[in-house]
Amino acid sequence: MLAATAAVAVILLCLSWLLLLTRALRHTLPPRAAAIAALAWATPFALGPPLFSRDVYAYAAQGELARHGLDPATHGVSALLARGPTGEIFVAAVDPRWRETHAPYGGLGVGVERLAATLGDLFGAGPAGAIAALRVVAVLSTAALVLLALRLLRARCPAHGAGSRLAVVLVLLAANPFVIIHLIGGSHLDALAAALLAGALVADQARRATTGTGRALDTGRALSLAALAMVLACLAGSVKATAFLGAGWLLFAHLRDARRVRAAAAVLGTDLIAGSAALLAAMAAGGFGPTWISALATSGTLETGVAPASMLATGLAASAGLVGLDVADGTVLDATRALTLALAGLIVVWLALRTWPHPRPRDGLAVLGYGGMAVALGSPVVYPWYLALSVPFLAVLVALDRADPPPHRAGPVVWLVVVTSVWLCAATLSPLAATWRLLGRAGPLPVVAAVAVAALLGGMALAAAGWPRWSGAHTRRR
């Protein structure tokens, strides 16, 4: 009964969000109303217990490990059982699937977890105190993410019509069900990584404003802003490894904008020093070396049926069975995972390379938005909170491209955000999540799986292919 009630509540939240988004896209929703709606929806999730995921309990247990000097990247949380009753409480709350696995989080992520566990112990609250501290981090990080996204928008749009655009960002990001349910309610560290990455893009945007066209990077202020952007991007990557996409993009963009050999050498040296310093600081915060790199494959030991790689494997395995072919399930899944990861990498490289001849102010938003979405959906496993590293930038792009009614240019991007957000939120509800697990890779729905994968990849390709045309058209009119 409780699971059914929760499912109905989430479905109603998604429907309410779609109605609110319709008003925002028609320019009939004031930013104040959008902010109030997002705040009203988020408050119960911020004050209530963690929902739809037990990852935050794993964060707390990993922080307790680090507090006792044990590296979460080399020790499972079950090692806390030797620490007495308190350790048993930490372990009991963790999903059994994660009790023996190693944490794939970088130095800053482990540092935040250890700080939460330390605060819980300091105030005598134990595991509950650690969970509360992690919730505070999630709420503050989400608030910072929204504010930084609005800052990215304000830097690029004129004062005229800015209100309706602010409402679009607030609805697509702050009121998005995956943000409210999973970043805030689930207290996922992806919120912190996304906020740091958005901060990196804000700093780099200021760097471009300092240099005018972005082709001169040999001034002191420009180099300082470039270094700050790289520091923030590397810190984001030290929380969530996929956020290193931002560091790679910044290095590429800085070298692209330098053009001259001397300026390129200065930029390369500055970025490498800044990035190295950030990673060393993150490792110092965590208290351990780069051992987390060997644990990056941890999440891939499980399977989420909603991942495009898994859906494609389901379709291929079932189709092969229909024609009498006997293929090993593991072999098919490994192949489809390699395929989706390779496709995601190609999309990122293509997006970056096509900015080289004609740099645009929105290049960073497009690469991190579309590229981040490709990386999230191309991963071996997919969860709603993975969208945190792409949706903020796509939301800003949508707002920038919806200046005039009827705003057709941003349509595919809106559909991309809406479909992925609602789809992943619904798929992680208890009844549906259990169904996906039961279907596995030998389910009877190969046609549905194939159509879903084709539609998803087609939407991504359409959105990515249309981005330069939309941005260029808007720029020319202005």
C-alpha cells in the first residue's frame, strides 16, 4: 500500500511539473511563481527521510570507514561490523548489494562523507547525524546549482524578456522531479558535483567576457579565471568521475581560444597546475590516494533494466532466441555496454570538434549538456541522479533559445529533458523497479526495448544536430 501511494504521488508530481512547464514555455508563468512551486514541492523531500534510494546510507557508512582510517575504495562497509553496535547500525541501513563493494568516489566525495560521519559522532547523533549532514549538503548544493544556472542565463540573455527565461530554467531544473526526489530527497552527491561543474562554467564564462572574443588568453585575469574554472571542474570530478568531462572540455576550449603557441603554452601550463592542485587538495580532504580509480567499475557489477545498454541487450538476446541462436547473456550485455559507451564518447568528441572553426558563447553549455546526457545514458547503469550533470546546462540552452513565441527551435531539447526525467523517475519507483529487475535481459519485450532505445538515441541525435542551427539563428537575429 505504501509503495502504491508513493508511486501515485510521484506520478502526480510529474504531471504537475509538465503542466507548470507548459505555462513556462508559453511565457505565462512569472519566475516568482515558478520558484514558489519548486520550493513548495521540494520542502517535504528536504525534511523527510531518504526516498527511492539507499545510497545516502552507503555514503554515511563510507564516511564512517574513512573516519576510522579505512579507505572506502579498498574496504567494504561490512568492515564496520567489527566496530561494535554503532558500526552494525551503519551497515544494516546499507543496501546488501553494496556492503562488500568499494566506493568509486574521489577524494572530495570521501571527504564530504567523512565530515558528515565526524559531525554525527561529534554531536552524539551517530548514523542519523551523518544522514542529516549529508541532507544539508544536498540541499545547499542543489540551491547553489540553481543559482549558478540562473547566473549562466543572465550572462547571455538581454534584460528584455529575461523573466520568462528565468521561469523556464526554474521549472526545468529547480522543479524537475528528479532534482526534488533524488538530489534533495535522496541526498545524492551528484548535486555537489553538478554545482561545482556549473561554477566552473560560470568562471569560464567570465574568462570569455574578459578576453572579448575568447581568442586571447595571455592576460593575468583571463588566466586566473581559466585556472579557477579548471579547479572547480576537477573538484567536481573528484566527487563524481563523469564530471571530469567538464575538465576535458575546459582544457580543449582554452587551447582552442589561445590560437598562438605562446598563449597555448601558458594556458596548458596553468590548467595542468590548477587541475593537479585541485586533485591533490581533494585527496587531502579524503585522506587517501587515488585508490578510487580502481573502484570505478563497481556500479557496473549490477544491472539497471532501464539503461539503454541493458534494453538493447534485452532486445538482441530475445531476438536471437526467436531465430534459434543461443548467445550468452553476459556476452551480449558486455557488447552493448561497450557500444553505448563508445557512442557517448563519439558524441562528446563530435560536439567539441565542431566548435573549433567557429567558437560560440554557448559551446560549453552544449558540450556539457548534450555530452553529459550522452555519458549518463551511455553508462553501463543509469539512475535518475545521473542527469544532474547535464540537465542544468540543457535548461539554460532551452531558455536562451525560447525568446520568441512560437519557440520551435528548442523543442527537441525540451523533449529530451522531459522524457529522460519522467522516464527515470518512474522507472525507479518500487513497483516498476521490481518489474525491470524481473524482466532482466531475457524479458519478452524485445520490440518495446528496441523502439525505446531507438527513440532515445534518435532524440539525442536530433537535439545535438540541431544545436548549432538554433544558436546561430538566434545570434544572427540579435
